[in-house]
Amino acid sequence: MKVITVTEFGSADVLRLEERPRPEPSPNEVLIQVVNTSVNFADIKARLGRYHGVGQPPFVPGLDVAGIVVKTGARVQHLEVGTPVVAFPQGGSYAEYVVASPDLVFSLPSDIDWETAAALPTVGFTAYKLLHDVGRIEAGENILIHAAAGGVGTTAIQLARILGAQQIFGTVGRDDKKAIAEAAGADYVINYTKEDFVKEIQNRTNGQGVDLILDSIGGPISERSMDILAPFGRLVHFGSASGEDATIRIGDLHGSCRAILGFSLGTARAKRPEVLQSAAQTVLELVKRGQLTMYIGRKYPLEDAAHAHRWIESRASTGKILLEVSKA
Ligand SMILES: NC(=O)c1ccc[n+]([C@@H]2O[C@H](COP(=O)([O-])OP(=O)(O)OC[C@H]3O[C@@H](n4cnc5c(N)ncnc54)[C@H](OP(=O)(O)O)[C@@H]3O)[C@@H](O)[C@H]2O)c1
């Protein structure tokens, strides 16, 4: 079968198309024929050797797939051959076939198309966990979402609205991305490379700030975000796209009843997969009912994974980037 491997840590040039034997599911796994996989920012970090928990090259990158169960291990009970699914496979997802543990495989409602399916697991489940479970969003709250035009950003904006957010602010790194975040439902989008997002949000909230911040950037953006986090507010840190760390003073927390929280879907998958079940059910149902749209930015053939990586690294990409692996 065809796979893409990271041959060594480095630029997108290290991605290679290779032939490997098709994996065999263990008694507790299923084999999935992959239709589409998605490209996540974490794949770029993994390729660069900067993703927590990543092994040494060579390895197959990628986190999630949409495909069809083609074989089940002897002890697998609730999944049958022929079932369309989304899944987080063992090993990487840039491959024609993957194996996965049933607790990380989710049956796909028949009315969800293959592109939407591949786009939703990582960004959909993460966005829901960040807002609902970790950030404990309440109806009527104001929220700020950084990297608002990206995969997680466009999904989180819609979910925040569904969960009752009042004002939704977004930040983006280029003017042409504003329209994407607005189309997803953001009320006001700021280009944080040109405008002062702290001042803009203070002005638009009468100095009150926001109750919840989804921060995947790190560095000065995280530090400055604290200036507009309202009393009882929560900042959820879930990525460091800037590659920079940040310093938050604990003295800024207790008196104002504010909290800094963290979340990693990778850690949840590895250590507490059961916590993803309710997020998966809710997100799949919202997508099925047409209430949540996955914004697909671009789709490349599996062979062109390096182009997909370069596109995301350019910071010009919007929405979700997919790799087409086989025809359903
Ligand atoms: N913790 C988790 O479980 C989890 C799960 C999924 C994703 N994530 C994180 O969530 C973020 C969004 O993921 P995604 O896959 O949807 O990616 P994405 O938002 O589509 O792409 C990443 C975006 O980060 C922004 N960015 C800011 N500084 C950057 C820099 N120095 N270099 C490159 N990009 C920079 C860019 O948007 P602007 O230029 O518009 O700001 C870029 O488009 C990523 O940081 C990812 O690691 C975390």
C-alpha cells in the first residue's frame, strides 16, 4: 500500500511516497481502507520534530481518517466490515490502510459526505472539548478565538454560537482571512499583525473583555490575551503555533477568579479515549443535521502531501486541508 513517510525531521521536502505492506489488525483492532485523511497543524510540528510524543523518523504522519472498515479483529464486537467510519488510527493516517482501536473509531451517519467526514474528527472533537468541557462556556458569554480562519477556528466559531456565545471575536494573520472567519459566524475579526487586538476588544466590550479565550498561538499573543480576560474568565491553551512559550503571573489569577487551562486531543486519545465519546456524538449529530459545516480549504492527492504542508506553513491557508487517498 502507499504511505507518506517523514524520512527525517525537516522541511516539507522530507515527505516521501513509499510502498509498505498492508497492516494486519490485532484481535482488538479494525482495519480501515482510507478514503480521505486530513492535514493538521500538528502534522507540521511532528515533521519538524516539535510535537510532544512524536517518535523518531521514519514515521507516517497524520492523525485522523475517514474510510471503510474492511476487516475486524476476533475480539471486536460493535463494528462490522463495510461500516463507514471516522477514526484516529494507530500510527499515522497518511496511508491507504490503517488499523485502529474500536474506542477511537466512530460510525459515520450515511448523510455525511467523505470530505466533511475527514475534516471533522480532530478539529470538531477538539473544538467541542475546548468550548464545552474544558472552557465550560455559558450562554451569553463573550469569546475570543485566535487563528479564527483555520480548521479549529472556523469550527470553534460555529460551535461557540451553537453553545450560546454572545459576541464572538476572532484574530487572523492576514486581511483576506477575515471574510472566512466572518462567514463561519464571528462578529468581529481582527488582523493581529496590523491591529491591536487588545484595544479593539476592550473598545467593543466597553472594557469588560471576554469570558473565554481559545489560544493556540503562545508567546506574546497569550500574554496579551490576559489583558482582556474578564473576571471569572478562562483561557484555554491548546497549541503553540508561534513556537514561543509565554509567562503568566499566578498573581493575575486568584484575585480575579480567572483560570488558565490546557487541552491535548492526543493525550485524551492515548490516556482517556472515553472522554471523546460525547464530543463525537454531539459533533456528528450537528454535522448530520446541517448545523455545523466543515470549511474545506483545499484537497490534494495523497502523493502531494508536501504541497499541503507548504500551504499550511505559508499561513495563507484557511479551513481544513484534506488528502484524497482512494475513491469511496
Ligand atoms: N491541543 C489539541 O488537541 C489540538 C488539536 C487540534 C489543533 N490544535 C492546535 O490548534 C491550532 C489550529 O490547528 P489547525 O490544524 O486548525 O491549523 P490552522 O488554524 O488551520 O493553521 C494554523 C494557523 O496558526 C496561525 N499561526 C499563528 N502563528 C503562526 C506561525 N508562527 N506559523 C504558522 N502558523 C501560525 C496561522 O493563522 P493566522 O496567521 O491567521 O493566525 C495558521 O493559519 C494549531 O496550533 C494546532 O496545533 C491543538
